[in-house]
Amino acid sequence: MKKMVLLFLVLLGFISCVSVKNLPQNPSPYISKIDLVKGVKQEGERIVPLPFKGKIGKKPMVFLILKNATGVNRVKIRLYSKKILIEEYEISFGKPGEYYSRVVLWQGLKARKKGTYTLAIFVNRNLLGIKKFRIE
Amino acid sequence: MERFTRSCWIRALFFTVLSSLVLAGNLLEIKAPYILYSQDHKYIYACGGVEAKVAGKKIRSDYFYYSIRAKEGQATGSVEFMEKKYDVLVFKLSKKFKWMGINFGKKIEKAGSPLSMPKLRSPDELKKAAVFFEAHRITVGKYGKVKGWDVQPYVLGAPSIPLSSFILDPGSPPPKTNIRPGTLRFTRQDGAMVGLVLDIKEKIYRGRYETRYFERGLFKLSGEPRGIIFSGYGSLGRKGKTSWLENSLFYTTEGKYLDFSLYSRREGKIFLFVLQNRVSSRQYEKPYYWLSSSLRFKKYRWFQPEISLGWDYRSSYQISLATYINPHPSLHMDLSWMKNQQVTSYTTTRTSTSSFHVSYNPSIFNFSASALLSRDLLEKTKRKDISLNLNFRPLSLLQESLSAGFQFFFMFSSFPYGNDYYEKLSPGMRVSLSSSGYSLPMGLIFLPSLDINQTWERGKISWTEFNYFLSFQKEMGNLILALEINGNSRYKLRQLWVEGTTNVFLNGRIRWRTAHSSASAVFYFDRNMSLERINIRGDISLFWELSFRFFSLYNQRLRKITIFEGYLEKNLRGAIKVQLGYSLSHKKYFIRIIPL
């Protein structure tokens, strides 16, 4: 019975005309989380964000999780206020040819006044994420 | 060579025409090395050199997000659109194609129409769906039909058999008259059921009718072995305007039951007219017909009289006059009179009923009074019901930690009893005290509440009732422990004698609760404070959006679990709920499929 089921599955795979190498594979890195936090702490091997209780404080930290990255990568964080660039940071990570399923990055920002700000996150010159936030 | 070139040209032309015919009507076409489609979220994510065609316009980008439900999307990372480059392109496809391009340089520069940024879903979130697909090419039709090429389906996270092309989502039916498959289910009550739906979407008539075939005989289920159910509804009138006539129909071969109704409603500035006709019949029974109409005078908001007539084409009829009077927002009155004659095979009744209701709701109290007088015109008897209620809004005492409510009521009823009338007169009052809780030492919370009811029957016999509830609670993180004392006493005072009963019950409660799971156990004790039964229930969230639910009852006297039911539950695409578990009462394992 098991052999019959296996044969049926193989036949079905054959009929479907899609070989495994032709199947879609995710080649690009992607941001799975952008957050503004008070800080980070290390718990064993894990980096844990410390969120703000309520409103975002005047000196937040950008906390970022990037997945599916290969090789050397450059992450650029740009901060805008009233549509004008006010702060920019660049973080590099990775070694040539290595694969990173999950990378945690963080960057403290300068103290800022009350207002609405926009963050733009670029990975290797490609814009991957935008986040609007308000400091109160 | 020339023939070969010509045949190549003909083939290319043929395939171009064919593919343009196939792709005609597509709202969106995406080609990318990696496309992810989640059926639960109705959302597409694509990355790695995406080529998209949205409403006939080409977009090239590194990342592409599109929500089929919201009909909005975003392209990011080296976006090329209408021969210009952007960091982000936001678009919406509701009625017209709208777009907004943004560049994040020294300044944020925007082009196109102002649009809000859509909520993006990450691949991690999409992969949490019960069913998702990876593909190289996807098209989305006007009515949400999604087709994919080089598809790798995933069921509960496990890869399934790859397919060269597959319809990932059939979408919603187009807004034109169509016939499509309908109900497909199996239940113990109906057996296997298959349906065919006729959806009528015409200029002057819209409706949905379904013919269902059910089969019980093959599965040895009780009831008629097989049969047909026909049901549906429709409305006559121009689209977007009030319909002239509405109908609903239900017919089943089981018991040859038919129910058909017609409804028409015409509303002007002064009058509202409603006409309704209902026909109902069942095998071995006389058919039932009822024609009714009502006319309401609606010129004034505070006074709207209405006359209604009903007739069964034979001897039964009903005439009624009713109105409400609402001179002030806190004062409301209802007046009605009705004459009714019902003739059936064996009985005839003829009644005349008058009723009056008034309610007055100022901020401090709430007063209501109602009176009903019903006369049997054949037997020459009367029935009277009068009631008065006065409720005071709860008073907050002791810095709002104690709430006190007072209610006074008076009830009188008189109805025929043999050759005489039975009269019942019972004035009474109710006092209720409840607390929002007091903190005790050791983190205990004390929640008391008390109800006192006092009633005088015919002014002679006096009833006094005390109901009290005391709860001691202790919260420890996600765990709540509670001890509850529930008591009630009822006393009857007859001149100098006092008769009465008192019952006190004790319950122990343990409750555990997190954001997604909860479980509780309640221990019930009898009057002698010995354990009587334990009731345990829970709802625990597991992986893949699966949840485990259970319910059990342990009886201490029998020293055994009398009821137990536990099952794993999965909600599939918000359309059906699948339950797999065991029931001790039926001593059976079960699989339940519940349509939502």
C-alpha cells in the first residue's frame, strides 16, 4: 500500500512537470521587524529588546531583525523630520559567501524633540522598510 | 527556411493572441524569482527582480506587496515606474488606478496622488497560514481569482506536490447572472448534501436560489433517505433603489413542506405602506394563507399611528390600530387596540385586546406602567394585567466602591378561573447592594453582593428573600484562585408564623489565563460542605493556529468522570472549523466539520 502511494506521488510529481531546481527559492533578504525601543539586553545567546512602556522616549533605539541575508551586507538607517534628512547611520555585517537566516541589528539615535519622524531602512542601497513614529 | 520562419511567426502570433485573451481581465500580473501567496491573508509578497503589470502599467522593483482584500500594494527597492525611479511606489486599485512615488534622499520627495502607506505583511507572517503557495508567476483577476505558475503548495508548513499551474484562489463570483456549485457538506442530520446555486444579477431582478440534493440512505442515517431542498430569495426593482417586491421560498421533499412569502414596502414622505402575503403547507395538513397590510402615517416624528389588516382568505382576520406618542425624549407611550378572529378545524376564538404602556426616564429614576385588557367575545370573559415599576439609578457609596439599587413594583392580574375570576395583587420592593471589591491582607480581594426582595401577596402574606454572594479572590500572575459562598433564604410571614428555608453553597474556582489560552476548574460543595462535583474546562492555543479544547465533569458521589469531551480545533480560511476529538458520553472519536 505504501509503495502504491509513493508511486502515485512520484507519478503526480512527474505529471506536474515542475522539477525541484525550477521551484521558487527566496533569494532576497527581508526585514521581519522594525521597532523603536528603550534599549537591548543579552539573555544567553539572545538579544532581547526593552520596549517603551507607553509613549516613545526622547532617545530611542532602532531595533531591527533582518532575515535571509547572504554575504557582506550594508544596512543604512535614515531619519527624517518634516521630510528633511536629519540623521544617517550605516551598519555592515556578514562575511563573503556566508548565509544568515536571522540577524539582529540595533542603533541608538540622538536625543530628539517632540514630533513625528520617519525612518527609512536601506539594505545594500535598496529601501526595505519605512516606519513613522512620534516622540511625545 | 521561409516556410519555417512563416510558421514561427504564425505560432508566435497565435500564442500572443491566446495569452492576451487569457490575461484579459487580469488586474495584476507578477513575475519574480520568488512569489509567496497566503490564502488566509489574501496577500502576495514577491522579491528579487519583480516585474509587475498593474492595470496595464509596468512596475519593476526588488520587493512587491499586494493585498487582494484592500486592493492596494507597495513596491520597494529600485522601483522603475513610467520611466522614472523611486525608492517606494504605493498604489491603489479601487475604482481608478492611483499611485504615489517616494524618494528618500536628502529630502522625502513625493510624486503622484497623495495616498496613505498600506499595512505590509512580512513573509514570516504569511507563512503562518494553514495553506500558502510559492510561485514564479501569479495573476490576479478582477474578482479576486488568483492563478499561479510553477507552484509549490504548503499545507500546515509542509511542502506538498509541485504543480506547473494552479488556481490558488477561485475568487468571488462576477456580478452577473451565473450558475455555480453551492453547498457541499456532510452532517449527521442531513447526510451528504450537494447544491447548485443560481445567482440572478439583472437590472430589475436580483436573487439567489439554491437547489440541494441530500442523501441519507447510503449512510444509513435516520429520516427520509434522499430528497431535494429548494430555497432562495429575490427582489424586483432597479439596482440601488428600494425594491418593489421581495420574495422568499423554501421547499423540501421531506414532508412536502412549502413556505412562500411576498413582501412589498413603499415609503413616501407622509405614509409607509407594507403588503405581505405568506403561503405555507405541509403534507397531510391544510395549507395556511395570510395576507396582511399596514399603513403608517409618519409625518410627525413624535406621533405615528398605524392601521393593520390581516386575512386568511376565509374566516380568520385581524384588525389593529396602534400608535406611539413620544412628546419628549424621556417620555414614551404606546397605545394599541386589536380585534382578532382565528378559525381552525376544531376551534374558533374571537378576542379584542387593548393595551397601554408608558415609560418615563429622567436621569435619577426610571418609571414604567403598562395595562392590558383582553376580552373573549365568544365566552364573554375578561383578562386584566396591570404593572407599575419604579427603578432608581444605582447610588455609589463609599468612594464608588459600593453600589446600591432600589426598585419598587406593583403587579395586578385578573383572569377567569372556573365560573369566577382569580385575582392576584402583589406589591413589592427590591434592594440590591454590590461592591467593586475590597483589598484584604495577603493580596486577597473580597467581592460581596446582596439582594433583598420583599413582596406582599394580596396584602396579607409577606415574602422576604435574601440572596447573597461572597467571593474571596487571590491573583498570582496568570492564575486566579477564588472561594465563593452563595446563599439564599426565603421566609413567609403569615400573621405571627414564620416559615422559611435557607441554603448555603460553597464553590472553589481556579482559573489560569494567558493572551491566547485559558483553563478553569470549579469545585462544587453541597450543603454539608462535602465535595459534590468538579467541572474542568480549557482552551489552549497550540502551534499552526491549532487549539485544544476540553470540558469534563467529575462526580464525587459516583467517583467517576461522567462527561468528557476533548478535541483539536482548526479554523480553515475562516470558512470551516474542523474538530477532531473524543467524547466520553458517546464513547466515540469524532471529526466534526462546522461551516462558519
